[in-house]
Amino acid sequence: MYKIIISHSAEKDLEKLPTQAVRRIGKVIDELEEDPRPHGSKKLKGANENIWRIRVGDYRIIYNIDDVIAIVDIRKVGHRKDIYKR
């Protein structure tokens, strides 16, 4: 069982999204607690860290997995057109 940590910037990203999208994203984030690498998740290339992304409709969740201390750190949440630009 992994512990979920949501960064301050990801919380701010969630506040900007529509309510229905936040519910769907929240459900997926809760499921990451059981399985941080579910079907459909993908490791991002070019990252020195263990950075992954998962799709939720038109939205993406970017997160870091630390298997040693069992933590999933949510870094960014946003629409697919904007999420990789920052």
C-alpha cells in the first residue's frame, strides 16, 4: 500500500478544473494507492526520476513513484494540451 502525497502546485491545478473532472481524477488518484502502475500508466522518457503519467479522459496526472518508502507523489494535474509545457 502506497501513501499518496499531492504537491501544492497539483492542488492548485485541481482547483482550476471542472468539478466532474476533479471527481474522476480523484478516483484514479485513490486507486494509485493500491497500484501505482495501473494498466494505461506510462513512464516518461528523459526524466532522471521515476516519473509516470496516467490518462483520465483529456486530463493527465504526472506523478513520481518511490518504491523504497512506498510513496506516490502527485506533481501535476492538467489538460493534455497544457500539461507537458511547464
